[in-house]
Amino acid sequence: MTSTPEKQLTDRRDRLKTIDVHTLKQLLDRQAVNLVDVREPAENAREKIAGSVLMPLSNFNPADVPFAPEKPTVLYCRTGNRSAQAAQKLFAAGVNEVEHLEGGLTAWIEAGYPTQVNKKAPISLMRQVQIVAGSLVLIGTLLGAFVSLWFLILSGFVGAGLMFAGITDTCALGMLLAKMPWNQRYR
């Protein structure tokens, strides 16, 4: 009996295991883990967990993931969302076991574990999205209040875009900003 694509997807999601920051720290201290960062290069350049290998989700190729068979492979991103997506790509490629860091880099930092920080690298894409979206909403609102009500369409458009991004878990503005020259320096 063959399973449906939906059943296969559910099975892959059920296989994804999480690892907490404390267990990951112990494994890293013993050099007993393959740690893969699936965030974008600019994010990785800004701050990362020492010993990780960069494999951005935007061009994630399961065949390029460096597996050491004697070590577990752990994926991480900022919060755990992208690492879960990358894990699904590994499962679809036939990898049987992979884990991802619960809470991602955010949980790692909150636990007080060290990171490698480069203050000269661009700020995170999430912060860039917040700055650009917030600026557009503010400009649209001010122009709507003092110039023409038609400028309120700009604020409404940005709000709808943020709502769409939250519902679909895709952010067109983030993808656009990732292609900007200041974010491309670290490719």
C-alpha cells in the first residue's frame, strides 16, 4: 500500500526531533555534533554559534550538508521555523535522522551561551523588515493626515502584506531585502 503525499508529509513532520540549548551546548563542547545554520549569509555574518556551518534555506541542497555519520546533525535558525523547513527537505531527500534547535539562536542567546558577533555585518533581516515596514506605515499615515487621504492606501497595503506574511509564513519584503547589496556582501 502506498501512502498519500499528505501522509508522507505528516510522517516526516513526526520524525523531526528537537534538541534543547543545554544538550546542544554539551554536544558542542565535546565536538560531538554537526551544527548547520540555515539562516541567510548576512544573518550568519552578524551573529552565529561557533562551530556551525552555513547552509542557507534559500538555496538549501540536502546533498551539500556535511554529515559525519558518527555525529548527530542539528539545524538551527533564528527561531526554529526555517530549520524545521530545512529538515523537511532532508527527510524528502532520504535522510532518516535530523534534529533542530528548539527556539533557535534566540533560545541559545536567552540561555546565556556565547555567540560570535560581528558588529560591522548588517542587522538581521527581521529587523530590516520591521524598519522598512514601520517607516512605510508611518510615512503613509503622515501623508494621509497632512496631504491626501489617498496616501493611507500605502499604510493599508503594508498592513495587508504583513498579515499575508504571517498567515503564509513567507515574507516578500524580507526576500527583497535579502537581495540588497549590503546583504549580498556575505554570500
